[in-house]
Amino acid sequence: MAERATVLIVGAGPAGLVLGNLLRANRVDTLILERGSRARVQTRARAGFLGANSARVLTEHGLDAGMLHNGHLHATCAFRDGNGQFELDYSRLGRGEVHTVYPQQHLVTDLIAEYLDRGGRIRFEVPVTHIDPQTATVSYNGGEAQARFVVGCDGSNGISRRAVPAGRHARDHGVAWLAVLAQAPPSMGTTTYAMHDNGFAGHMARGPHVTRYYLQVEPDEDPAAWPDERIWAELRLRMRVDRFGPLREGPVTERRIVRLRSDVVDSLQHGRLFLAGDAASLISPSAAKGANLAIMEAELLAGALTDALARDDERALAAYSTTCRPRIWRAQEFSHWMITLLHGPADGPDAQFQRLLRRARLDSLRDSRAHQDFFAENYVGI
Ligand code: RFL
């Protein structure tokens, strides 16, 4: 006997959990199937910067208690290179929007608790192995579940996107970051992007005692080749501590290679299967957009599914893919803009030319209010 639900959600990341919570608020019967254990998903450190729209969604739908209590507002970023440093206060630029820094694993923990409170059903350690988009049936561990609609929120390597035959647009940007989490307070009051001949280095707050750093490395680099001392030495060099002040160092608790890649599925619907979050579009973390897109799509889809189920009105559902696509591509475009601002070839015939172009773009960002407004609007919004 197949287990039944009105909406089946595959994956308990930000996309699946925001969707589940919003549907439960509208009294839709939902079942989330998650491959990992509850402990694993609640400790999976990834994003930290929530844009203004994500904070609005969480607030409007009563999901913001943890974020309000433990998150903090963040409105400045700095760019530094051999010529100096400048800082942008984006609360005074563009639409005046700011980020909320709240680590993704804390948000996921809050969302699971709230979803269960709202009477939602969730099953952990249940990897979905097959989805039939026509009958809205999913298979797992020899069992089956069936629903009116299935939503694939299982990330870019999940099974859902493989059940959608639409075209895909994929790009490997040829750049990789060593993503580091350090048990140490932030070294600066700003998010800092440092350009150096050795490659890019980034600094992003995650909380009073945890900081994320990025170091551009070769795509095939082994994280084990980066013991703590090597990471801090390279960060000191690329962040130019001799000029701008020391880093607040501490033990490195996570190091992993993140390849900067994009992979967008052309259609977010096939039959009764819908895609949201990284399952719909993978975006490089260069502009901190992935979790924000996931939350935006979850809100749109929750409204569209509720219209279809409660009012028999499928117009928003039919338009879901075309509504999301331009926003996904705007985010991809800005993320690509950031990648080309922060990285260039280390050598080769074009390296010096590209370095000078990046220098000119940085000068413009430092001096032009119009350029700063463009940056701020795209950096915090979608
Ligand atoms: P997730 O979070 O990957 O969740 C997918 C869930 O699906 C489960 N799953 C399955 N479950 C059942 N059956 C299967 N067959 C399954 N296959 C997979 C997985 O176990 C998992 O629990 O996807 P979602 O919900 O779409 O959320 C996307 C975000 O996680 C992602 O876009 C962001 O983390 C990207 N990102 C950032 N985004 C931001 O908006 N702001 C940031 O500051 C930011 N920083 C980052 C980031 C991503 C990073 N990495 C690691 C790529 C920093 C980093 C380093």
C-alpha cells in the first residue's frame, strides 16, 4: 500500500522546509522525505547571508523567531587589493536593503521544529530512489508514496531534476574555493573581498564565534593539503594583514572544496512534479544567492499549490516556471558578474589585460554612485 499525502516534498533543506511550513499554514497535508538523519541536516553548515526578501518571507509566515533572536543585520562589504581598500554601506545604496546573517543549519533546525508543530509529517533517512512525474508517485527503500503533487527540493545532485526531461544550461566557471569555517570571531566588521596575485580570499561573518573564509585554489586541490597553519598563512598574505590589521585566528572546523558552477533546468515543472531550490538551479556561492532563490521559489510554489488545491485554480501553478526563470537568470547574471570581478587567470597571454579590466571595474565601483546602487540592488535583492 502506497503511503498518501496531498503534497510530497523530497528533501529537507531550506526549499523543502519553507514550502512545507507555508503549505501547513494553509492546512495542506504534506509529507517530507529526507535522505539524511535529522542530526545531519541540522548540522550541515552552508549559507549564512539571507537577503531582504528571504527575511520578509520568514517574518510574514511566522518563521523568524530564531533569526530575530540569534541572527544579526549586516550592511557593509569591503574590497581590498594592492591599491588599498574601500567599503560600501549598502543600507544607504540601492533600495537600502540589508542582509541578515543567520547560519543555514540553524534556520533548518528552526524550520523542522516549526513544521512539526504545524502538524507536518517528515521522515528522515528515507532516500527517494525514483519519481514518476505523471502519477506523482515516489519510491524509496522498497516503499512507495503517492500524492496530488510532488516537489523536488533535493538539491542539484538529487533525483528530482533527473525526472524532468527539459534542457539544462550548465557552466563550470573554472574556479574553485577552499571554503573554511573557523571557530573564531569575525576579523572585521565587513564582508571582505580581497584580490591578490595568489588568488581571491574572502571573509564573511557567521556569528560572534564563527567566521567563514574562502581561498581561491586549483579545482583539483585536496583540502587535506591545507592544515590550519597553511590556511591562516595564506589568508594573512592575501588579506594583507601587514597593511589592514591582523586576523582573529582560531581552529578550523571545516574545510571543503567548492567548485564555482551554475546549472539551470529550463523548465521547473514536468507533469505533477515541480522543482525548487538547488534542484531547479545551482548557483555558485560568489554572491550568496542559492538559499535565497530557494526561499523565494518555495513561497511562490506554496501560493500556487494552495490556489490549485483549495480553489481549483491552477493558473499560478501553470505559470510557476515562467515566473521563476527571469529571477533565476538575474541571480545567475549577478553571480557571474561577481565571479569575473573577484577572479582572473593567474597567467597566460590575457592575464594582465584582464587584471587591468578588473582594476577599472573596482575603480568604478569605488567612485560611481550609479555603479554602487546597481551593486547594492543586486547584492541584497534578486
Ligand atoms: P539543500 O540544502 O541541498 O537540501 C537538499 C536536501 O535534499 C536531501 N536529498 C534527498 N532526500 C531524499 N531523497 C533523495 N534522493 C535526496 N537527495 C538529496 C539532502 O539530504 C538535503 O537535505 O537544497 P535547497 O533546499 O535547495 O537549499 C539550497 C541551499 O542549501 C544552497 O543554495 C545554499 O547553501 C547556497 N549557499 C548560499 N546561499 C545563500 O543564499 N547565501 C549564502 O550565504 C550561501 N553561502 C552556499 C553558501 C553554499 C555553499 N556550499 C557548500 C555550496 C556557502 C557555501 C560554502
